[in-house]
Amino acid sequence: MKFEFDIKKVDLVTLGGVDLRKTFKEKMKKNFEQFLGETIYNSTRDVELDDKCKAIHRGEKVEFNEREKELFERAVKAIEFEPGLIERKILKQVIKIDD
């Protein structure tokens, strides 16, 4: 199976209208895309995910096979975002595209 993840489609606006991307950049001093790509790259240390993490870092869409998807999801869950809404929004954008 193949899966697709497009970081640009991750909607980080809360119900109250707060844009968590802006808040994230203020707190972390880097874009959300850069943080996520770097964090997953550093936590998985998987050769096959290297280029995909770099693409996420640049804000590009990536495709995963089933094993890479599982590694990606485990890495996202390990980050323990505050609020947990961010984790759910990221994982929601991992979409099955092929069998």
C-alpha cells in the first residue's frame, strides 16, 4: 500500500481561531515544517525516510510505503505535542492512495 502526506494541508487553526503555526514559530523559532521534518529525521534514523524528512522540512508532499508510514506515525506520537490537537491534525493527513 502507498500513503501520501502533505504538510501544507495540515490545518493548525483551533476552533477559537488561533493559528498554531504562528504560535509555533514564535515559540520554537522555526517553521512547523522545519521542526517536524528535523524531529522525525532525528528520531527515526531510517535511511529510507531521510529524503522524505528533508522534503517535509521543505514543505513538500511525500509518499510512504506501509513500513515508512508506521515509522512516521510512531515518531509523530512520540513528539507529544501540546496541545494534542497538533498530533491528530498531522496523522489525519496521512492518506491511503494505492493498494
